[in-house]
Amino acid sequence: MAGTDELTTHLSGVLADLRKAIDTSVAIRSRSKADAKSVAQIWESFLSEFIGYIMKKKRETGHNLLEGISFHNIWRR
């Protein structure tokens, strides 16, 4: 059974990969407006898939992973 330490380790790795994706996105967007539009579409697809999977798991399990998360605190950073 996975514990919170395993979850923290896994999410730390995911965060490192996301930082690389963000840095790559910034570099690509700086090339042209067409590239910026393509990057936006890629991120839109990724975020749709990510949020969609969270919502799917909520429907399947009844567990809302977003419950208890303060988006006010997140956006304030």
C-alpha cells in the first residue's frame, strides 16, 4: 500500500518534469505567435486530460482529490 512519503516522492518527480515542460514551453513561445498558439493548445489538451482524470476518479470512487485544496492559497503565491 502506498504511503504519503511515496506520494510526495512521486509528485516531486512529476513537478521536476513539469518545470522542464514549462521551460521548454517558454522557449518555444518566444519564437513566434504561431508557436505560442501551438504551445497553448498543447497545454490546454494536457490540463483537460489532467482535470478530466481527476473528475473521472471522483465519479468512480466518490473521492474528490480537489476537496480541501484552497485555490485562493495557491493563486496567492
